[in-house]
Amino acid sequence: MTEELTPAEAYAAARRRAAEEATALAPFRALYDFDLDPFQIEACQALEAGKGVLVAAPTGSGKTIVGEFAVHLALKQGRKCFYTTPIKALSNQKYADLVKRYGADRVGLLTGDNSVNSEAPVVVMTTEVLRNMLYAGSQSLRGLGYVVMDEVHYLSDRFRGAVWEEVIIHLPDSVTLVSLSATVSNAEEFGDWLDTVRGDTEVIVSESRPVPLWQHVLAGRRIYDLFEEETDHGGRGSGRREVNPDLVRLARMENSRPMGGRDRRRGREADRERERRQRSRIWTPGRPEVIERLDAEGLLPAITFIFSRAGCEAAVQQCLYAGLRLNDEEGRARVREIVEERTASIPTEDLHVLGYYEWLEGLERGIAAHHAGMLPTFKEVVEELFVRGLVKAVFATETLALGINMPARSVVLEKLVKWNGEQHADITPGEYTQLTGRAGRRGIDVEGHAVVLWQRGMDPGHLAGLAGTRTYPLRSSFKPSYNMAVNLVDQFGRHRSRELLETSFAQFQADRSVVGISRQVQRNEEGLDGYREGMTCHLGDFEEYARLRRELKDRETELAKQGAAQRRVAAATSLERLKPGDVIHVPTGKFAGLALVLDPGLPAGRANGHRGFEHQDGPRPLVLTAERQVKRLASIDFPVPVEPLERMRIPKSFNPRSPQSRRDLASALRTKAGHIAPERHRKQRSAAADDREIARLRTALRAHPCHGCDEREDHARWAERYHRLQRDTRQLERRIEGRTNTIARTFDRIVALLTEMDYLRADEVTEHGKRLARLYGELDLLASECLRDGVWEGLDPAELAACVSALVYESRQADDAVAPKLPSGRAKAALGEMVRIWGRLDALEEEFRINQAEGVGQREPDLGFAWAAYQWASDKGLDEVLREAEMPAGDFVRWCKQVIDVLGQIAAAAPRENSTVAKNARKAVDALLRGVVAYSSVG
């Protein structure tokens, strides 16, 4: 029975309801058939209050609702809203969602190769498009009230991350920024930076998943829980989670080795038989077996992450060969209907080339692959069918985890290791969180499931660490570029541009990292004051006296090292003169005493014709000692030179492995030289005794007033502490200097190079600079230089497409030694000239200390796509082009789209007079934009 409210309480509640209904949030909440979560309400209220927001929450938690509220506010206020995403697939998906809600007349799309209703009040775009609009001072920015940056944690991406920071820094102050991020461990730090550069920003962090996540390991026929008791189901609950002891036992049992040995076999036969039976329960199930197991447990639909495109395709084939069928007849018919409708525009002759019929067979059975090598249309169909429940098993690379809306009931990870471009490395806790975040469909599943397949050598504790670490830090990848430099100088001048770059998140993090070091320097300086006081002497300047003592000690140490080095050289020289049959006296070591040289053991190349044992670290003579031991000695056994005492003949029949041979020869050695006393090595006069510098320093010390102080040694101890702390402090100061103003210093070097090349003159941007300002891309300066030098003049559209491909393409096998096939004639000459220009730029960058390893500068152009681009622009068939390029259709389409993008930039930047480049660039775009490239809406 509900408690009745007093009249005052009822009045207050009515006032609250009236206030809520008067807000923009109330009608927005009514658009959804579920209530908003507390973090969503908090973020929306902050937005309505005029604040910027940073929302950090797990994948699938509904962050985008906050972005959609920004769209709602903009339309209500008669202002514009730009919704930015990191990839075109996400832009297309969000565009479709917003069109469904607000209508096609109020929503636009800009993705570089797609432009739909670009002047609409709500425009969805990739982040790069907004960056380019900001630099160009686009009229579309007028009336802009809100910018939503979806997946803002992309600013950690080392290739594209700088774009996010450029946008955040350069957006007008009147624009309210909505930043949506995955859960990161330093959201507060990022929020502090946003507060600094954008004004009042509310940080809302939610770490609870909307659908609980259960963690499992699949080994053999059994699915084990990863944790003994999942108190918080993958969240951050207070309950302590222990690794399932069954898994720990499994790992211990698998890693143990049965004892060998023929003599123990009979006694342990029963134990070993039992162990074999236990081991037979542990194996890594095959891919069809995993899907069947998940189906039996009611855990489909599932996404299996395989960190290889070929692995994804092979997985589908394995399931087909195993006869796996996850759809009934009605489902199969519906799949065929949707697929045929979505692929109707693809020419029939291309379907076979694209593997359409094999792909369709998998879809009809409810099985598909999803990776970047697939035709974009095929990927979109897989996504649509998966969301509709008509595809129940998807084998995907990790790119699927990047924001595409494809939630599943379960996520399977085959391995916890992936290729990172340089080596096979363990996946990070952040990557694990991103991948397993797909498990659990809000409003459909009560719980999600993450299943890791058992692999030999698996450590359940390590897996528990990955699953238990829910967050990862956001690290800036911001670096100034040539295009950025000319655009900034053009808008703000050099000094103001430098100040703007100092406000980047990269510099913010660098400055914060020196705070602790600065505090240590401050503490050290306080310590130095105390030490200085402790070494104060009433007779004179003890700091000066301490310096003389240090100089004397350093000089004596230096001379001692020189003496030791000279003795080592003399000893090594004497060893090199030894011959087989020399009788020597080993001065020190375990085998000190009389010895016969069997083999001088000279270093490689110094054996004087003797086929001795060769060493790289000086002579290592093999000797027979008087105690009948055959040993190879090292230079450490000879701290002083050694001279032969006598000579002996070594019998040809001598066998160092024969005890009798050793005994006989050792006896002859003692008889021959046992009575000879070794010559005592005379100690040489110390070099310090005759050194003038040491004499001068000793005289200066004795003459110093502090030399006669009764507390001299006490002062000296304080002085030594002072010196050590001062040395440490200077090292810390150098570290601070190295981290402070790093972005601005790089900008200064870029500006200096651009000034040298006549792109900039003080605060003025030259005509060459204005052209560079319109060229965005990794090889912006190279493209500008090619236009400047007329490298592409006279090329036909196909030849121009081949040359421009070298500016964007990067081979997946960077160390591929096979020379790429190139078009002949003018195109080949132009490509050669591009490489020569790059060589000149590379030399200039080295001169101006612009380091490619730090992500700044121009990489070498890659000619690997030139032939494919030339063939396609020359109207060759898809079958021929893909066969010769040895490239998946999806990669081919993606590279073509990127070439088209840069050709568009070149058409806009190329000279208008006495030049054919702009006209041919537009023709090249038309020549490339056909067939699979034209009808692929995602690039």
C-alpha cells in the first residue's frame, strides 16, 4: 500500500513534474519505448543547461541517445547540429536512423564520397569532413549550435587521431560539444582538457553494463565459468571474484608432463592411463563444433572474432562443409529475398568474381564472415541480416568492434593474441573490453556471454586479468602536419597558431606528466639548500674545495682505467704469441700453476695459419694443467703478460679425452718444467705518480683554506651528497625540458621547412601554401610539390589515377620484395619523378629534424596499387583487375574511394590556367566511380 503524501509533498511533486514537462527532455524521452538510464538523463540535463558533455560508457550502453538529444535541441532551437563519426559505415548507419525519425528533408550526409542534402539542419559526417570545413571557413558552419563527436576515443588512433583534436580546438566557442567515448580510465583528465579548451564541460562516467556479461572458457565439450562467483558480471562491483578452480586445475594438468623413463613405466602405467583419459577431455573445439555447442546452449546469435580475414572466410567454409544449418526454410527464403533486393544493382558478370554464390549459400544457412576485405555492400547485408536474426553466426575481424551496431547474445574469442602490424602480441584489456562489449542485446537478452576458446598454455589468471580490467587510458596521438601548419598560419598567424597547438590534449598530457617531476625538482632544490648549509666552512669556500677533490678523484680513476686497459692489451698480445707446446705459468684463477699450451685459441682471422679454435673476444688458449685437466682459459686468467718457460713436443697420438694420455703428458710436463720458478711480474710505476694534472690538483688542495679545517671530512660528506643530488636534479630538469613545448617545437621545425620551400613567408601564406592548404592526407606536401613541378601535366585520366594512388595506398605487406607492376610510358616516368621528389623532401626533413618515427613527415609513396587503379580507370573488367591485383574486392573498393577523394582535392587545388591536371582529375574520378566502386555506398 503506497503511503499518502501530505498536501505540501503532493504540491512539491506536482511542481517537479510541471518543471520536468516544461523542459526539452520530457518530449524527447517520450520518443522512446523505454525509460532512460540515470547517466543518460544526467548528460541530457547538462546539455539543456548549456554545458558541453563528455559521456564515457561501455559499448552498447546507449551513449548515442545523448547525441540524439543534441539533435533534438538543435532542431527545437532552430540551430544546426553536426553528428560526426570516425568511419563512413557508422555515418551511413546514423544517417539512416535520423532520417527515420526526422525525415530526409531535415537530415544530410557528408562522407567524402557521398553528399546528400548537405545544407540540412542536421548533417551526419565523418570527422575529417568537419575538420576540412573548419579550415576552409565553410559557410555551412553558420548557425551551428551543436557538434556530436561519436567514438571520440578515436583520438588515440596514431594515424587519424589528430583530426579529433583539430576539430575540438578549432570549433567556434558558440558551439556546444557532445563527446561520446568508450569507458576510459582517464575520462576526468580528458574532461579537464575539454573544460580548458571548450569551457564548462560536464563529465559523466558510467561503468555498469545495461546487460550483465558472463565470462566463460570453452574446453573440450564443456563450457566453464571463468569466475567462481560472478558477483558483478563483468562490471566493477565490490565483490571479489576468484578464478574458477576447475580451470586452474585444468591448466595445471595440461601443462604437467608425465615422468619418462623405462624403469618407472610398469609402476606408473595405471596413473598414466588415468592421466591420458583426463587429458582427452581437454582440446580446442573446431569452429563448427563451437557454433553447434553455442546453439545447443541457446547462446546464438554469436560473433566469433578471428584476427585474420583468411581465417574468417575459412571458418565459414568449415561450417558449410560440416553441414551446419541455422535457418529453417522460411528463414532461407527471407534471406534470399533480402540479398537479391540489396544486390540487384551488381552486374551479373561481376557476381561470380565477387564469390556471390558461395556467400549467399552461407547466408541462407545463417553463417557469414565480416571483414574489411569484403565488398561494402556484402558487409552491409551481413549486418542487416544479423540484426534481423537471419544470420546467427558471424566470423569477424576486430574492425567489427568499432562502433558498428551489431549486438549479439554471445561473443567468442578464438585466441588472445593478434598481429599488431609488427608482431604477434597479447590483446590489451581495452581491446578485450571493446570486443566482448558486443555481447548482450539491450531489451532482448537478459545477459550476454563472452566465451574464450581453450588454447594450450592458457593461463586462466591472465584471462581473468583481461576480463577484470574494464578500462584503458586515452592517449593523444596529436602531431602537427604540413597542411595543418599552413591552414593555422593562414587563419591565425604563426604566434597565435603556436599558442593554439599548446592547447592540444597531447601537450596537456605532456605538461601533466612533468608535474610530478617538477615537484621532485622542487624537493631536491630544498634538499640542496640543506646540504649547502651542512658543508659551509668558516675558513673558505668548501664547494670550491669539494670540486677540487672531485677533479682529483676523477683524474686518478681515469688514469687507473688507462693502466688497466694497457695491462689487458699487453696480456692479450703475449697470449697471441703463444704456440702449441709452450709451457706457461697461469698466474691466477681456478687453474693457476704450470700448464702446457695445446691450442693458442686465437680470435678469427688471427690464427697465423694455425687451425685453432676461433674466438671473437680475444685469445682463449686450450691447456693441459699439471693436475691432468684439459681446460680452455680466458683473458681473465691472465691479468698480466705471460711468457713461455719452456717448450715441449706434444705427441701426435695425444688424445685430450683419454685419461691415460692426459696423465702421461702431465707427468712429462712436471718432469720438464716442474722445477722452474715462474718469473715474478714487477709492478710498474703508477701513471698518477708522474701526472702533472694530479700534481697541480694536489698542490691546489693543500693550499686551499678549507684543507686545514678540523671538520673537513664532515663537510666533505655533505658536499658529496650535494653533488649527487645536484646531478640527479639536472637530469630531471632535462626530462622536463624534453617534454615541455614538444608540439610547439615540432610546429616550429615544420614552419621552418615550409618557409625554406616558399610555402610561408613569416605570417603570409604564399600561392604554393594556399594550394597545400587544400590538400589533406599523409603525403600532402609531396602532392603539392608534384603540382608545383608539373609532374602530372600531360597525363591522361587513367595515368593520373595511377600516380595519385601512390599517395594513398599502403601495402599490407610492407616488406614485400616483389617490384609492383606499373603502367608504361608517361605514367611510369611520372611515378619515378614522384619517388625522386620524395627523396628530396626526405633529405630536407632530416635536415630540419622532422622525424617520421614520431608520426611527422612524408613516408615513401607506395606504387603497389598503381596498376590496379590504371586498369580500372581504363575501363577493364572487374575479374581482370582483381585477378592481376591479387586483392579482395573490399580492399579494392576502399583504395579506389581513397584515390577518388584525393583526386577531388587535386582537382580543387591544381592551377586553373595552362594546366590539364584539374580537368583530368575530374575525368579520373568519373572513370573510377563505376561498377562495384559506384554502387558501394560505404568506403
